[in-house]
Amino acid sequence: MGIKYLIDEQYFESWSPEMAYILGFLYADGSLENAPKLRGKYVRATSTDLEVIKHIKKSLRSEHRIIIIPSFRKRKERYLFRAGSHVLFDSLTQHGLFPNKSLSMKFPKNIPSNYLSHFIRGYFDGDGCVHLSQARNREGALLVKRLGVVFTSGSELFLKELEREIRNVLNIKKRNIYKSRRSFQLRYSTTDSIELFTLIYANTKNLFYLGRKKEIFLRYFKLRPQRINTNIGKMLKNM
């Protein structure tokens, strides 16, 4: 019998902003592993960002160690949190997670509306990206061309449901889902990406998020201050 490490097995039974964030991250970069031969059920989270893995470990009050997965060819060094717990495993299945979820997972149906933005931020920090397109004019001055947000998933259905949830909250136009080489993508243009900023980072004071992704939004607003409205101005001031 293996070593039993302490962990908060009831963590996902009560909603909170941090619980919703971590659930969203697990939908993106997490997995459930059922190993009947070992009589074990495991929760896994991987990332190239050590800070988010440390945050998950701390939030779950876990004693499990973080495993370093060395870089290989073009893949960056990654960090793995793996916790064995039947209770935690079964709790996450109640929220819609299951083994081998990547190609067929669905958007969870039981997220309270006041925690939806935190779930989306968690998924964004896992399988989302924001990019800033820039170019130089004839005089050599740096110009901002566009801001874009992309959500990626192996499940087309999940992205369709995510798009609907975002559209219902932000009242923006319907977006299409695109097939890339190995996955599906939900893409947003500049105006909608600015709206997504207000959703993803709303009410996040003292809450966790990946700073490197938010910094791209902040760089855009620094270069294009005319796109800062009253709401965004208040958010930036509080940050």
C-alpha cells in the first residue's frame, strides 16, 4: 500500500471563486486517472507555469509533491501535480470531469452564475491565450494592429457551450468554432477580446491568475489608451 498524503478531499463540494478557478483549470490542463489494478483514482494537473501548480497544491492543502517533467525536443519543462483520492476523484465527476475527457467533455451545467467568470479564467489560464499583433509604420514607430483571445479544446462541444455562456454574459455576437490541426479553437477579435478582459479579471482582487497573460492585456491598454472606457479604467486602477 502506498503512502497516504493529506489533501482536502471536500474541496470541490463547496463553490468559491478559487474552487471555480481550479475546476476551470482542470477542465483545460487536468485529468482524472482511474487505475483499478492499483485500486487507485487520481487527479492530475500539468502546466509549464509552476506558479499555478503550486497554487492548486496549496489550495487543496495537499502534501503531495510536485513532479518535474523535463523538457523534451520542442516541449518546455512541465510540472505535474498528481493526487490519489477516491473521494476527490468522485467529487470531480459530479462536476462533469471524467477520464479521457479531452475529445468529448461538455461544459459543466452546475456553475452558479457568480462563479462563472472564475471558471472561465481558470480555463483561460490553462488552454487559452491572448496575443497582441504589432507592426512598424514607415517612420519606424511601433503600432498596435489587433488584440486577440483564443480558447482551445479537443472537444468542439465544450467550446460551443463556452461560446454560448460568454455570449450570454457579455451580449456579444456569436462566434464560430474553427478546426485546427489537432484541436478546435474559439477565437475573438479585438473588440470582443476587450470585453473578455472585463469578464476574466472582474472581481479578482486577492485572487489567483497567471500574471503573464494579464500583462498582454495591460500592454495593449498602455499602447491604446483610447480603448479604456470607464469600467476598464476602474479595473485598471484597482489592479
